[in-house]
Amino acid sequence: MIPPHGTDVSQGMEHSHAGSQGHDHDHSHDHDHGHSHAGTGVREPMTAQQSAKLVQETVGRCRALGLRRTAALEDLLKVLVESPRPMTLGELAESKLLKNRCDRATVFRLLVRLEKQGILRRLGLHDRSAYYTVNLPDEHHDYLICTECGAIEQLDIACPVEQLEAQIARDSGFRKLYHELEFFGICPKCA
């Protein structure tokens, strides 16, 4: 489950993120960035070099979409890339890296722009805090979301929709097909 709000998760963590909205998503290859792959349940720690590489690749995707490269953008992406789970606006704004460098409004504007461009995925219930995670081209994750407390948990199983997605792409001729799967229910703590 996601730790309580206000917990700083921006330093010294392992990596696992969602991916596929708004970008090329091809399950036929995986790049070794030292992160988890959907369905394996394996979460390897990410080195500083791997983190820096992912941040730079993501900044490159942002630039290709016409977004300006700023320190705030790079810092936000670094916090999200290094986080083992999706984070809220409040958690991001209060993270060690962003807290004294930019205000909450700047973080919010960046989140909105990055989500609109498909760089980030927004998770959660509409009447609760939104959680954000970086979409990486070679990763895909599905989530469980509690309708009572809003807790979000990443599924550590093979995605049941990936084979269907591939078949639909073959049968329909659609390209760059992707899906986002979120299951809603009541978590054990709230049940």
C-alpha cells in the first residue's frame, strides 16, 4: 500500500512505474534499466546512473513534445522516477528535492502539462487526491485502488490484458495500442 501522505519517498528508493499512455508501447522488447517489469514482482534497486539516464530520456521525450527544459521539470521527473510508487501533488511539493526550489502551483502546472502530453499517468478516484507516476516506454503497471481510503497498490501479477491488447492490435490494424487497468474495491484495512 502507499505510505501515508507527507511521507518523503524521494530519496534512496527502488523504482517501479506505470507506462504506456500517450507514447509508443511495444511489449516485444524490454530495456534493462534495473527496474521492475510487469508481472515479475521483482523490484531491483535503481542506481544513481540508471536514475539519471531515465530522467534524461524522459526530459528528451518532453523536449520532443515541445516542453521547455527547466530545473523544476528535471527535479519533478527525478523524484517521480526514483519513487517506488505513485505520488500526490502534496507529496511531490514537499519532497526534499522540490520543497525549497519551486512552489506547489508550479508543481501542479507541471503535472497537468506532463499528464496532458502522456509523460505522466494520473491515478486515483476523482473525489480524492490524484497520484502521479511516470509513463516509461518499456514498462506497464496496473493498480488496485481502495474506494474508501484512496490507497493505491501496484499489481504484481502478469497483466491479463496484454495478450488481448496484442490480438486486438493484430485484428484491428490499430497501432500504438495501449490500455490502463485500475481495479477499484475496498482494501483489507477498510473492509
